Amino acid sequence: QVQLVESGGGLVQAGGSLSLSCVVSGLTFRNRAMGWFRQAPGKEREFVAAITYSGRSTLYVDSVKGRFTISRDNAKNTVYLQMISLKPEDTAVYYCAADREIYGSGLRTVRDAYVYWGQGTQVTVSS
């Protein structure tokens, strides 16, 4: 059974930092690209960041460039999202997801490219 379990969310003031983790089990983590998405109340789930299976390449939505960093530790089956300089508009439930393809090119931004999803972790940024 595939499981993706996010943690690290919480309440933080604007300008603060949070670090999210997503531990993956039940699949071969090291051969799949990973992504982070977020969904704010009343809005569609949107792409935030992606990382290739090797970890050598990353991609970010423009609104988080320079503030968020995606990384992975294949030995720990874990993908991370480090967030600094948080803004109230970053408030959302954050989800990690595993790409459909094995050894794919990765860095995909559409939801349908991802087959497994975590349950989400809430990030709230107060002004």
C-alpha cells in the first residue's frame, strides 16, 4: 500500500519560515519525480514545486521562487519543502505527490501527472 505522509505545517507570522516533510512508503521512491501542490479555501489545487527522481533538477511556480526550496533524500524516502519569507497568500493545505512515471523526465506541473497523493498539511500565515 502506497502512503505519502506530510508533516511540518502550522501557524506562522508573515515573514516566518516552515519546513514540510513528506515520507513515502510502498513504492520505489528513488525512481519517481515528486511534487508539492497547495490548495487554498475556495481555490483549485495548484502546483508549487517539483523535483526529479535524482534530485538534480527542480521547478517552482513563479510566486514562490526565491522563497521555497524543494529537496529530497532518497535514502530516507522523504521529500522536503523549505519555506521562508512566508506571506498570507501562502496559506493553504499543502500536498506532496508522486509522479506517474518511473524514471520519467519529471518537473511536471499538472495534477494528472501525479498518481499518489498525501493527505495534506495545513499552513497558515497570519498578517
